[in-house]
Amino acid sequence: MTLDSGFSIELTPEHEVAVIHGNAIALKKAKDLTPEDVLLMKLGDETSGTDGKREELQVVAYEKSKYTSFQLKKITQPALLDEDLAYFLGWFFADGHVSRQGIGLAIADTNREEQRVKKLAQDLFGLTPCVQKSGADKCRKVDINSLVLQKYLRVNGLLKQHAWNIEVPEKILRSPGSVQMAFIAGFFDGDGDNGKNYRLNSTSKKFVQQLQLMLLANGVGAKIKAEQGKEARWRLLYRVGIIGKDSTRQFYALTSGRSWKIKKKEGGKDFGWIFPFHPIRDLGYSWSDIKQLHDGVRSTVSCSVLSHIQQRAFLRQAETATRERIDWTGFLPVRLQSVEKAGRQEVYDFEVEDIHMINAGLYTSNSRHGANMAMMRVDHPDVLDFIRCKNKEGDIRNFNVTVTITDEFMNAVEKRPHEQWYCTFKGEKYKPRKVLRHATRAVYGSEDIDITAKELFDQLVESAWLNGEPGIAWAVYGSEDIDITAKELFDQLVESAWLNGEPGIAFLGTINATNPLPGLGPIAASNPCGEQFLHSYDNCNLGSLNLALFVKKGAVDWPRLKFVVKTAVRMLDNVIDLFDFPVAQVTDLARKNRRIGLGIMGFADMLYQLGIGYDSKKGYAVAEKVMEYIQREAHAMSRELAKEKGVFPNFAMSVHAKKKTNMRNAALTTVAPTGSISMMFDVSSGLEPNFALAFVKQDKDGNQYRYFNRYFENALKKMKLSQKDQDGIMNEVIEKGTVRHISALPKALRDTFVVSMDISGESHVRMQAAFQRHVDNSISKTINFPNSATQEEVGESFMLAWKLGCKSCTVYRDGSRNVQVLNIGTGERVVSTTEVPGAPVAAKKEELPIDRQRLAP
């Protein structure tokens, strides 16, 4: 649907839009709209749609090179996107470019502009630009030679692309209105003009549409117009014109404080936004209020006239001014230009709290989507691209990625580090390749089209004739074979995991050596968190025992644990028959294999109660003894159920048939991450150590909570310290999350109450291996490294996990992502609810007295 203002939106035929109906607003389906309909666009103000907070910017690390030059010198890097930086960016997007040495701008040949740009560069970045006159173009060329600045802008999504395909940076769109208008003021000074009305000009249609949206959000009505240049080969020029006296005044008020170019417009006619007269006529305003501004004959009335009528009625305290009626001055009337079919696309429903303005093409949600797992073999030719696919945070959401590793590869890493690594694909040997791709946009759906090559070529020609694009290239896609050893590929995998926690790795040799159903073929992939390696269409049917509840008088309550294990196995087996899965093949295989996953949570809290350190030999021994006991009793119960109800249908394909051991279930035990359910039950997650003895967590609504570990609190109280000393220790724990550094506490207590960051990578892996020896399925666990951890430590953990028989290994280095769900200290870094797989949760919940807040989307 395109409006006469140039605004366009894609929507379904059933989508309802606001139209004027009589003296009220009505909703009308898009498919029923006619050229006579007057639609309404809602004007915002400079505070709408934001929480007033400036966008945070990522500061890039300064790496001094032996080839250091002025291009690489250290610069000032603003931490927030404020109005000054936004103004500079607007100017840069208008008249700027990216060079091999940094960035540059072309400015008017005036000393005023030169001094202005020099001051901005100095104040913002601590840089002095080089300015040269360009006589031929009657302008001055400004070079800001800094590769560090270029990288800083690129990392934050603020670097300009080609003029014909620029887009307003996402961080600008998410900024407060004052920052958005500062960006627009900068762009106006570069590519704006004071014609009949204020105009902003660009060859990028998407960019001017985004400018129009920002202007509307800040109470400024604008229309888009396309103009062809003097020569046919020139690109279309899109102009955003500020229309109407009220919008003109608003635009000047919001930009004149920064723009040196804008000139105030006095008087002038109101035009562009025209209401039908009947809404005003039918509202009951007195004729004396109307006739001074409208002749009563014309069938239309402008926005400003309507505004004056309403103001006069209000000032005279007219009876109609107190009536319940619509304030039409908050809307812009627009006419329908066209409604055209856009084809078929996927349509999504979502819910939001309160009321939100949603822009076309931007799908949002107020909760976390279900997780997915993508896996690729290490001997796939595209593995190098796969390893790096999540290096840029946010590119791939709601997907965990894992490289599945073969024993052949690990042996090559360890014993043949200098040999070329070859991949196998469709029976052929290849070197790993780096795929060369042009930038693409996200794909939301598809439709099969019957079209010949000639028809497709004609469409390409037509589009190029229409607006100069697309161009064509004879080699759009390609690949480059890479000379790389297994050790070098392993190092790249380690580097990526160290960088931001992904990919994880899984060991196919170990996985298939313990495959309970070899008759169904080898296993290639797992569920999203990695605790269940499954055949195609197999499923998860999980339940977790809270081990923290099985400690009685300082010892494990074995009889109670046995009773609960057997009860849980029967319960999970019943679930298979009681539940119908959404996909028929899954239901079928679930009942043929009868695979269940009985796991644990609260293990770290169990150790706290037993007085045993997680990273100790006693800790490993307890882990192995407890999991061996659960495994033994679970298998015993499955044998009882086989006598009672029969073996699972795929029994003949299983390892149990070879052992002649009748079982009701193909596999029984696992260890899931239990990130959310462990928090619900106030206990440590899975087999993980506690993340910290005190930490802050943010929920999906933006509320922040502070958690303390109750077992540590109880232990501290037993020491009978003064209230002052106890408060001091608790404040230390809140700040650091750990007690390892507090020498005032007894060594035994410090060795018992260890947290994730106290534990070495080796200890994490040894604990996982202790559990894995007595688990049918697999284990979801994350090695939570401190930020200071090295790539060598990550690589050593991966290698040890393989040698000790773990089925998978995942690492996460604290602070390696901008967004993480758990944080130590005040919680100021918590900005999202992205769940870190395996991130542990435990302790006593307490609302933050100050920091509890909602963060606007």
C-alpha cells in the first residue's frame, strides 16, 4: 500500500488501517480501501518510542602495530551515541566517504564549515583532519585518517555504505528523538536545502523512507518525491519535503540549534495535509469559531486551520471544547495512491505489552523464541565459514552452533599437526574452502515461479531501466580452496569459541561408540542444548532430580534417592503414551524407542551441604558415585517395566538385544542444563557449579533481581561474626561473586563454596567426564571461563574433553558477548534475556531496591 505522502507498507489484505469515517476514526481492511478514503498517520513527538537513554557503543581494542602510523594512533571513542556524534554522522552520511586511510567528507568552500568539521573531529575523536581545497569541484576535501576510527564506526554499525544503498543506522533508529533530529540536522547541512519547503535529498529510497519515519515520530509531517536527473543515466533522486506550516515550524525548532544551514521560514501558505471538512462541521464547533478561518463552502480544511479552530474554541471555553471528541491535530490525513499485490509471504503473529508503533518490515517479539541447534561435521568443505558464522554478535539469533568432530581429526591435530586436512563431501575429497558471497538480505519466505531464462533476463533489464539497478556481475558466487592443517583448523575453532562462546564441539566417535540404537544407523546431531544426541525424528522426554533435597544430616539419603529414581522412570515412561507430539514421525519414533532422559540439578548445592569442593577429588568421586547409583536404579526400573509392559518396539536394533537384557527404554539418563526450572526451584542448575554466590538476573520483561546463595548465608551465620563483619563479607560477595579472595574466612569454607569462575577448565572437564561415564545420553554443560582466560586454555579443555570420553564441550568466556543473562555486581551490564546454554542459576531471590526496571524495546 502506497500513500500520496510516499509512505509505503507491506500488509495482508485483511490488515485494518485507520480512516476518517463521518466525524470519527474507523478501521477498514486494506482490500476494501478506495481512492476516496482518507487515511490517518499518527504524529509522534520527540519523546515517543524511546526511554530517553542514549545507545551504548562498543569501544574497539587498540592494538599497537610495529607499523604504527598516524592512521593507527589511539583515538577518543565515545561510549554513548549522543547528539554531537549523531550530528557528525548525519553530515558524514550526506557528504562522507570511506577511504583506505579512514574516512572523509566533502564540504563547502568556506572557513566556517572547515572550522566546524575540525572542531567536531577534535571534540569527538581527538583527531585533527587534513583539509585541502578542490578547485574543480568548488569544495574542500576533509580527510580524517584513522583506521581505528573506521573500525570503531564499522563495529557499531555506523559506517556509511555507497550513497545509493545507505540506510539509517539501527542505533540511530533506536535513539531518543533529540538524537534522531541531530542526525537529521547533520544530514540537512550536507544534503538538504531551503527551497519552497525544507528538503533532504538522497539516491537511496530506503534511507529517505527511514528519514520520513523518524520525522513522523518527532511530530514532523513529510512527503517523498522522486525526481529524474538531467541525464537518463543518472540515478533517481529522492527528496523528503517537510510539508505544512506546523511541521515546518517543528522541523526548524528541532534542528536549528545545530544546523548552520537552515533558514527560518516566516508566513507562507499551508499546504499538503488536507482534511475533509465534514469532521469539523459535524463536531459542533460554533460557526463564529469556524467562519473566521474557513468559508464554509470548501469541502476541505488544512491541518493548521483545523488547529486554530480547536484552539479558539478552547480559549473561549466553548461548550464543544469540553466535549469528548477526537483531537484531529495529532494526525495527518493522507490519500491512497495505490494498493498492489506483493505476492505470498510467511505471516507471523506476535504479542506485545501496552501499545507500540510497528514499522513495516520490522518484526518484533516480547519473548524469547525456541532454541535451535545447527551442526556441521569438521570434514565438511564449508566448515571454516560455519566456525565463523556467529562471530558477529546478533547475526544469527536463537541458534546454537556446534562442529561435530571425528576421532580422525583429533588424532591429526595431536599426532600430524603439519599435514593438510581434507574434507569429504558426496564421496569426494576436498580441501576446506572459503565461500565468497555478496551481501544478502534476510529471507522470510519463498514462492516457486514458472519462468524462463529470457523472462528473468527481461525483468532484470526492466528494473535496471527503471532505476539503474541491479547491475550484473559475471561471477556472483565462488569459492577458494584453503591450504590448512587439522591443527590450524582446530586453532580457528578454538579462537572463535574463545571470542564469543561458539561454536561448541561434539565428538562423533564417542557419541556413536555409545549409540544405544546402532540398528537405526549412526547419530549425526543433538537437541538444542546438546544433552540428547538423537536419530532423525527422535525426541526429548526429560525430567530432573533435585539433588539438593537428597542430603540428610550431612550425607546422601540413598534410600530416598532410590525411591524417587524409580518413580521418575515410571512417570517419564507414562508420558510417552500420554502425549501426542505435533509431528507424526516423532510420535511414532518416541513410542518405538521409548527413550527418556532422567537427569539432575542441584549438584553444586548438594556439595555445599556435604562440605565438599566442586573442583576436588572428593567432588569428582561424589559425582561418579551419585550418577552411577541413579543410572543403576533407573536401569533396574526399566527392566521391571519391561516385565510388566514389554520391551520397546525397536529393541532388536539396540545394544540391549545383544546383551540379552530386556529393557522398557532404549536410553534412560541424561543431564540437561535446567537453566529456568532450577531458578524456579531455587537450586543450582544441572551439574554446573554455581555461577556466583550473588548475582543479578534480568527476566524477559526487563526486571532485574539480586540472588544470594542460601547455603553460604547459613554457613556465614554459623560463624557468629559481628553484623558489621557479616555485612562487609556479603558486600564483597555481591561485588565479586566469590569468596576465594576473602582471607578472613576459613580455608575449608573457601574451598567448599567455590563458583564457576574459581574453577579451572580442566576441573570443569573432569567433572563432566565423571558424570558422562554413567549417563546413557549426553550432558549439557558450559565451561564458564573468566574474561582473562586464554585461547590455549580453551584448546586444552577441548582436547581433554575428547581424551576423557566426553561427548561434547562448550565454553563461554565472561564478558565475551555484549549481551549475557547473568552478571556479577550491580547488573548494569544486563541488557537482554538471551539465554547462555548451561548458564547456572541458584540461590535466594531478592528484588533490587533501585535497579529493578523495565528496559524499553
